[in-house]
Amino acid sequence: TYTLGDRTLKNGLYGADIDMLVPYLTRNFYIKESSLNKRNGYYLYDTNVEKAIRHFQKDAGLTEDGTVNSTTLSKLKYWDVEKTTIEIGIREITIGTSGYDIDELIKMLTNAGYAPDPTKLKKNGSHYEFTEDVKTAVKMFQAYNGISPTGNVDSKTINKLKSVNR
């Protein structure tokens, strides 16, 4: 029966207000729908949601306490998605996608020894773009790491990149 803004939201809560919060997090690329859990038919404010809120609070320059009070809520409602530091794996990556996640992908590929040709890298604003050349670097990484070389940045590829980048 709660409406978004009626109470401070934190880990362990669920209800209509959490259901109203979730679209703000998903459309701004702070959480994937598949990472959400439900309790009694409502989305649950669990550690996944708390992590997404902390990430947003960091991007917004707020105290990273993982709770949604009126300040966090008002910033989230009017958030410019261009300011989101999108973590790799949150969204589907296709040719032309740019953002923080693509910057991270290129950094991880480079650290793993599969750097895209630096002369062919393109930027969209301050972030790198996923181009055919970056896709080729992903394919090379996949082929040499026992992953089907599709060039798609899937969870298996991301996990392997992360394990090589430790």
C-alpha cells in the first residue's frame, strides 16, 4: 500500500513502492531485471537492489548508504542516463554502443593481451564505442580462451575477462 516516497527504502523491504523504484534503476542501467527477486508478488529490496542504489549514489555524489531517502529519490527520478557509469554486463552491447562499460571492456581486453587496434578506436563523447574492431578483439579473446568466438559480450566472456584481469 506504500507509494514511492512514503518511507525510507532499505534492504529487506518489499511492496508497491519498491515496484515503483525498480523502473528507475533498470532504465538508468543500475540493475538488470534478471537480478531482481520478489516476495509476496512485490519486488524485494535485497542486496542486488542495495548495490544498485549504492552505485547510483556514487554516480550522483551522494552518501553511499544503500538506502533511498527523499534526496536519493529526487535525484534518481530526474537522472540523466548519460551520467551512469554502466557496469559491464548490465546491458546488451551492440555495434555503436558507447559508455563506461565499453571503456571497461577495452581496458580488460588490453590487460588480457587482446587490445583492439588503438588507431581504429572511436569515441562518442568521452566514452569509447563498440566497433567492429573491438568486436574482433572480443572474438580473438574468446577463441583463445575456449569460448565460441561470436564477438558477443556475454556473461561467459565477461567472467573469463574478469578472471584474467585479477
